[in-house]
Amino acid sequence: MKITNLSLAAIAAVAMTTGAMAEVDFKIGGQAVVYYQTADAVAPDTDMFNKDASSANFGLQLNANADLGNGFGLGLQGTGLSTLGLEDNLVSGVRQSGLGHNGDTATDAGNYFSMTKAYLTKQVGKTTLKMGRQELPKSLSPLAFSESWNVYKNTFDAIVAINSDIPDTTLVGAYVDRSNNHGDLSKFDEFQTGKAGAAVRPNNGAYMLTAQNKSLNGLTLTGSYYGLPVSDNAAAPHTDAFWLDTKADLNTLAQVPVSLAVQGGQLKPDGLDDTNVLGVKASAKTNGVNLSLAYSKVGAGTLSVQNVGTGVKTPLYTQMIGNQNFIAHDNDTFVLGANMPVGPGKLIAKYDMTTDNSAASNDYTELDVIYKFKALGTNMLAAYVMQNADNKIFAKDVAGNATEDTNNIIRVWTRYNF
């Protein structure tokens, strides 16, 4: 859909730009979402689909993009969230909210609107500058990226330069200061670093450099460096982070029907122990079924390997729906996966086996069964997740003691893109 002949002055306050009056054509699109999740170990003595074990959201997101002329562009995104009153009968929490409520259903917490993107772009030769609130893709920013698992993605306040002067090569330089988190989309704060489940937020922004090369058909090489910020908290001093990722389509390179990926990284906090990372993934298709086997090893250094923008997901090949806090630090993980077309969609199954190398020795397994399909003009997902840990870590009682070693999750959502 297109809205034409809007005055630039009418949106100047929102975009934080100034200029003379001009006629601007906006391209309008967006996404409407209904999202529901329930689990049987959210709290003691709760059953699946019980109100106290469930959370949900309705969301409406509008994107407006415009060519301002002279190489300038503008992007705006407004995100609205509502419970539709579901907390009165069906749920006791929301997946996302705003206004400082961080996922609860307090008065008006689930009814919220904010500008989740507001950026200006400028094209200079083969370099694109993008300044403002925006998404960062994991393919080019593996340690600070926008995650897509919740109702809507998190975004960042950043200045990004993307250059393509070198043939088959993309160079990215960025300064990233703040990001929001999934519980409260309205709260933008500094990066998170720390061990899994014990993240701290430093006081300064971070710098990133990434180079991605595709000179050889079937081979993609990506290398990234981060200068992560200094914190007043001794648990997160200045950190240099390095990440390498290689993806090879061996069918294209050597007529072998296998895809292979290798990743490695290192987090080097000043004066503290380094965290080293290694990951490998192989995948192939046989008899209409796509099979994959992934392995990751994360060392026992000071920091966990998680998205510093949210403190939630990892960039590891072994990342699944709910295993992030178990695979991000001091462990060995194998994930076996398979997917195949079934009816109008795709059936996906993955199984995680994680060995905890820490003193806690809390080994972990997870089974994900996911069905993605199209219906009624929308994209839909239905997922079942079974989590099991050696130690009791789920469903804390009023005294804060965990009472369960197994948790079952059902997640369903529908998305309409327009």
C-alpha cells in the first residue's frame, strides 16, 4: 500500500530530522500478530493451559519507508501491543509489553505503542549509512542482533556503514549504543554482558567491524570484531570479541550433496578468563528429508556467549527454542535435526543433548517439534518443546526453590504480513 504527498514537516518531529517542505511518497507495510504460549512448569502446581501458566499478545506493527531524494532515505516503525483483555480469563502474563512493565499484565501494561524504528539513510557511492533505531541482522552482527522468536524483534540505536567497493565483499562498521529487550520494547538500555542468567549492563556503547566475502561460488566467509564497552561492574570490563563463520555448499564446490558450516569465537575480557567457542554443522537432503547435525563447545571463561543486545539467544548452530542458558557457557552440545514438507507446511524436529562441564553438572536435553504452515493468508507456527535437566530448575515456589526438572511448552502464533 502507498500513501502519497505527505509533508516532510509532518513527520519531522518523529524522525528527528529537519528540512524544507517537500512532497514525500511513503511505502506502508506491516505485520499483525496473535501469539500464545503455555507451559506446565511456570509455577508450582500449574497445568498446561492454566491461566497462571499462560501468556499472550496481539500486536500490530506498521512500517513506513520513503525516498527523500539526494541519496537520503527514511524508515519509521510503530509497534502496538495489546492483551485484548485476555488476562481477565485466559492468561496471567504477556509475551511483550512496554512502559516499564517487562512482560506483566499490570494496568495498561499490555496496551502499548512505541516507535521501534526511526532511522535515516544516506547513499554515498557504494557506501550506505544508516543512522538511528534499527534492526541488526545476525548474519553480519553475530553478537548483537535482532531476534525473531518473540512477538516482534528487538531493535538497536546504532550508526551503521555498509560498503561494497570490493567485489563480492561486504564491509560493515557500526557503533551500537543501546537496545531494547523482549519483555519491555519501550526500554532501551546499554549492552548486556556476563554469565548466563547473570547479565550486567555496561555504561557505554560498542564498536563492530565485519567483513563478509562471497568470491567463491558456494562459500561464504564472515569475520567480526567487537570492542565491547567498559563497565563500572568488575564482572564486565572492556572486552574484545572475535567471531568467524564459514558456510560451504559442497554440492556447488565439489558436487557432494552436503552443506557444511564452521564457526569459532573468543571473548577476551580485560584481566579475566577468555571464553572460547567452536561450532560445526553438517546438513544434507535424502528422500525428501533434510537432516542436520550440529555441535558446539563453549569454554569456561568469564563471559557467556549470548546476544549482548538482549542477553537471551546465542549465535550458535545448536540454538533451539529454549536451550540458550544451557548452551551459552561451559558445555558441549549436540543437536540432531530433521525437517520435511507435510501438507501445506513444513514439519521440523530437533533434539538437544547438552553436557554441563561446570561444577553444577546440570546436563540438559530438549526436544522441539515445530510445524510451520500457511492458512487463511497468514503464516502460522505450532510448536511443542520438552525441556529436561538433571537438577530441579523449573517452577520456583514462593520461597524461590525450584521444584521441577522437566518443563513442557506449547507455543502458537499467526502472522499476517501486508
